[in-house]
Amino acid sequence: MPSLGADMEQGTLVEWLKQPGDIIHRGDVLAVVETQKGAIEIEVFNDGVLRDCRASPGDRVPVGEVIAILDGDDVSGMSIDKPSVSAVPSQAPVPDKPLSPGPRVTPAARRLAQQIGLDVRNIAPDGSGVVGLRQVQASSTETSPPKVQPAGIDFKAMRAAIAAAMARSNREIPHYYVSSDIDVTVFMDWLAQENARRSVADRLLYAVPLFRILAGTLVDTPELNGHYDQGTFSPAQTVNAGIAIAMRGGGLVAPSIQDVAGKSVDELRISLTDLVGRVRSGRLRSSELSNATVTFSNLGERTADTLMPIIYPPQVAIIGCGQIVRRPWVKDGEVHVRQIMSVTVAGDHRVSDGRSAARFLSRFEKRLTKPEDL
């Protein structure tokens, strides 16, 4: 059971998407696990063959406990000659026997269908005759059901988990804060011109190029990008940015986009749109909740001018951007009305100091004056 964040202690196995004997490739989704943040797709990170499933749907499994065996894993002391009985969910069809009338439905799929008002008898099963979460979600997209709370999310439990992680952060991480008000008028003017030449579907929210510039600046400030664990800081090789996203019904989650600095603006636009959609539906992948090396938090328009974010361990920094507001601003000895954004860096004093954050903000401000370089 992978750790999907500092606030996770265990997960509930919802369903297996692969069965013993299946060939597995890196990036394949092996199973669905339910946490306080919703139903998370568990990916595999190497090729091989699934030999054994050690947990059954409905089992609550602590982080770190074995749930499956793949060829190539370290299986010392474990028997994998014969799949365990739990390898095949009770809902799966029995080989060599005709299917009974009506599809077999996993418990999680049945619950989701009930919540969004779908009749499972009208949902096409997968190739093995089973209706799982994927089939229900595909059917719900086709029929455009009413918006409801994402399945499997207990917002009270999620809030408690977030509070526990933030309490740990405040207790263990010696925070420092450095803020700067930055003139983003040139950046916003460029964005308006860029969107004017794009089709409506391809236009950019300001957060997209903003995150791209933030990530590019972090490449030059590596002490703010990485993990601190067991007394050692490990700088990251890429900027895997956790993006704070509000969930429908309340709550906040910060899944990551991999290598933000290495993506084009359009690649990042597509990734961010996809990520927001899956957050709102409560369906994320395990890598998106465990690989972030830094977090960006942007409250958006018509919210607050400044925020003082809390670092999410084991990360060593979080960058918060307030709303963009028009203010009187002295430029070239004269007062003008400019578009201003307050940016705050929260850093871990065990790894960096205020000079690092100030240097980052200075470089970020300079990059914002040349958005065409994107």
C-alpha cells in the first residue's frame, strides 16, 4: 500500500483492475484504493507479471503492507507459487461458466451508480463481464448526470487528515516567510494578446503560464525544490509541482504535475485541465499524490491579496500567490495604476533561508517581464 501523502496512514482496497497472470507495464493502473481524498488509482512502476493479490476489496490496509506481488519484486520469504484466494474478487465471473443474467457489479461501482442515479443494469460491463468504477464513470459522462459529491470522499475525515499533516508541519518544520508585491502588468498584457490570437478552447487561464514561470525559476533555486527526510535534504531533479485545487463539496487537495518546467504552456494547460477535472470527480492517480517536490497555491480571482501557506512534508517549500489587483504604483518616478500580485515563499530553515527565497522572488519578477520567452 503506497503512501499517498503525509496525511495517509491506511487505505481501503476498492477493486482490482488486473488479475493474477496479467502482464503489467509501467504506468498501468493495478487497483483502486479509497482514501480521505477519494478513489485513487494505484499505478505500477515496472514491467512484469502479476503473481498474487494479497488483499481483497473492502480490506483496510496500512501504508507499507504488501497488497500484491509482481515478478521482479523482492519476494524473499513470500510464497508466490499459487495465487491467494483473495486474488479474485467475489464479484468476478467464474471461468468456463456462463454468466448469470445481468452484469456483476463491484461494491464501489454500485455505490457510485446509486449516488449519481444510474441503473447498473443499463451499464455495459468490461470484457470480463464486470461493471467497475471506470464503466460507471464512462456511463455517467455519456448521460450527463446531476453534479454530486464525488464518490467515496468523507470530507470530515479528509479535513482531519489535512489537519494532522499541517500540525506535523508546524511542529517539525521551522518555517520562515518572505513576501513580495510584484508588478505583473507586462505579464497580463502579454496574456491578453496571446489569448486574442487563440481559439476559445485553447485560451490560457493566467495560472497556466504563471505556474510555468514559477517552475522555471525553481530550476535556478534548487534548495526550494525537493524533500527533507531523516535529517537529509534531497534536491529534486525535476519540478514536480503540487497544485492546490479546491474540491466540490469542500476540502483541498494538491496533486502534482510532473516536470512542469519541462512542459510547454499548451502541454501544461492540458495537464492542468485534466487534473482539475479528475479532482472534482474524486479520481486521482497514486503518483500524483506522492511525487510532488514543491507546492504552488493560488487562491484565484476575487479572493485574498496575500496568503501565508504551510509546507506539506516532506517538501521544503510552498509558494502562495494572492489575487491580482490594480494599485497605484511608482514606476520611473511617476505614479501609475498597475496590476500587482503578492507572492509569498514559505521555506524550511533546515534547508534554506530568507536569502534563498528573496533570490527566488527577484528572479521570478524578472522572468515575468519577459513572458514571450515561454
